[in-house]
Amino acid sequence: MNLAAPPAGGAPASTPFVTGDLSAPIGRPLSLVVLGAGARGEAYADLAAKSPERARVVAVAEARDGVRRAFAARHAVSDEFCFTDWREVLERPRLADVAIVAIQDADHVEAAVALADLGYQLLLEKPMATTQEDCDAIAEAVQRNGTALALAHVMRYTLYSVALKKLLRDGAIGDIVSLQHLEPVGYYHFAHSFVRGNWRREDQSAPLLLAKSCHDIDWLCDVVGRPVRRVSSFGSLTHFRPESAPEGATDRCVTCPLESSCAFSAPRLYRDGLRRGGTKQYFTRIATAGELTEEAVTAALTDGPYGRCVYHSDNDVPDHQVVNLEFDNAVTASFVLTAFTPMENRQTKIFGTRGQLTGDGRHIEVYDFRTERTTVIDTSLDGSSAAEGHAGGDAAMFNAYIDALHGGRPELIVSGIEASLASHRVVFAAERARHAGTVVEL
């Protein structure tokens, strides 16, 4: 492999690129092209910027002019390599070692297959794709081209998950018998993303279980470490629908006389995010396409999708769902996904033959049946919440992928194509079970 460094200020069009064969290390920064400069694409670009000697962004594709220009300025991407449509990247000779695919879910299959065929290595945002057939197509392209792919199942990489799995391997609670796992989406997160936002309609994005909680199904599969044998699921849209609207509610919050008393008020969410920062500012930034001003918030509330009444939107995804899994070793798991919670961490109980493990994404409590004692472990290095940066999972996943490419260590990619395809198949089986009201065997 030629290890010459790519030229500064432009895409390395004439430089040999990293291949999917990770048998040898490389000695230069990896070049990255980012497809989709939204929250996820920007997060990975920012992680690259922290270690420019290891990776750097050389190109970006983003339809929104302001977002694209701001991204290019932050990451010193030249105009020549700024694209308004990600498909333009597919029309050019290979521009970088790695393509980060953070565009809309339904576009993943077209982009990933074409990029793999062009020779890019792939960091693919979850979900892999929106249908089983499209996931299979991506897997075939990756295998055909020998592509080094990491899917952004970041929960696999957190210090919490690493510590929890080690405790289980070491027999802290004996053999696993069953698991109980809750994904508390959070009431205003759900209203933003799944009632007003891009993931509100299954025909325009993906099923809720796939769009939001393929993370969780994948994590459960990883923790148990065995294939799923059978799955059932129940769930529906019960609250965010016209029949639930209070009398007198209008179709937009800014015209509604009940806005101040509504738990799902858009003005409260986005203006709090603007003025007070915190978690809500993340959603405000999305609603205003990155412009954090009073004028931008007012415009979004008045004319944009994020100002709509939650009871008079066009959403159709469930607001609660239960999934039951049986693994091939008879271990069972129940998973609950719900909109109706505060913004809090995932909650898990794992029941073993010698004890019980309880976790919240940061803290792990192990109760020992013999000693009747509880051991508490804090897996946070800096005291941050498990919700911040997916409890360090974003950085851990990104760094593991870059380290794998740099050091010739494919074993660092623990969310590769085989594991990710297997857990996605479980999600699609759960959706078949929910719609048909049956138990689906895999």
C-alpha cells in the first residue's frame, strides 16, 4: 500500500486509498467524505477534528446551503468538494478513504451500495436501511467489495456496555435467564422526532422500532450473544392523533389558545432550547436548520413542520411498543419502547441464576443471591450522563473504526456487517409479528 499523504486542501484524487483489507497499518491521516451534515454527520466530523493526524474531512454533501457552508468553514473543506446532493459524490472518482453516510434512512441503500462499489470504506449511520431486502443488498455489496463497514450501533462500544458484558462473562450473576429493557424516548423528544419530525411517517422514513430502537435490539443481541429464535411484538399509535386533541385546539401551536397548558407545546420546547440551552437546544437547532435566533424559532413555529399541533400532524408511527424475544438457548427478553417518559436513561434488568444486574447506561448494580450484597459500579469517567454522546459511544465507535483502519485491526469493529445484519433481521421480524399479530420464527 502506498502511504503517501494526500495533498492539503483537496480530496486525494491521485493518492492510493485504504482498502478493506485491514492486514497492514497505514501511516497518514484517513480522508473522510461526509454525506449529510446534520446532527450525526457533524458529530463524526467533530470527532475527526479532534485528531487531525488520524482523520480529516475533505468533502461534504449537504442540501441545505447554510448548513453546508457552516460545515465547510468549520472543517476547512474547499468549495470544489462541497456538494448540494450526495449523489454528486457518486458521479466523481473516489474522493476519500471513508464515506460517512448520515443521510435519510431511505437513501442508505442507494448510497452505501454505490459507495462500496466505488471502493469507499463505510461508516454507516443506523439503521442500515429501511427494508430487509435493502439491508441484504448492502451486505452483498460490502462482501462483494471487501468493504470495511461499521454501522453506528454505538451502544455496543460504551464503557458501560464493555463493563457490563465483562461482568456477565465473569459469571457475576451466573447464567443469564431473562432480560427486561426499557427505552424511555422522552415526551418532547418523541413529539419533535416522531410526531412533527422526519421520522413521523413509516412510508417516508422507517418503522419506529427500526428508526429509534434498532440500537436496543442490537444491544440485547450483543449482551446475550446468541441468535434470536422467536419474536412477538405489540404496539400502536394511541395518543398523538386527532381524537385525542382537546376541544378548541388548532393545527399550530402559535395560534392555539391552549398552547400554554399543553405538555407538548412547541414554543416552550424550542424557545427553552434557544434561551436556556441544554438538551432542548439540540432539537431547537434541528427545527431552525442550525440558526439559533428568536427570528428563526418564530419562523419555524409559524411555517415549519415543528410548529404543528401534535394532535393534528400527519404522523402514523406507534407511540408505544413491546417486543418479546426468545434466543436459541432459551433466554428470554422483553423490550419496552414508549414516548411517555421524562428524558432519562435506558433502564435494564438482567436476571441470572446467581444474581441480578441492574443498569441505567452509566451505573451497574450487581446483587448476589449468596451474599445478599449489592455492588455498585459507576462506568462514567467524567460524571456525565449516559445520554450525553450516547454515554461516550459515539466517540468510542468512531475511534475504534479509525483505529481498525489505521492499525490493521478488524476485530475492533464490533458492529460490522454480520452482527448488524443479524440484529436488523430481528427488528424486521418484530414488525412482521406486530402487524400480523403472530409469533415469527427466525
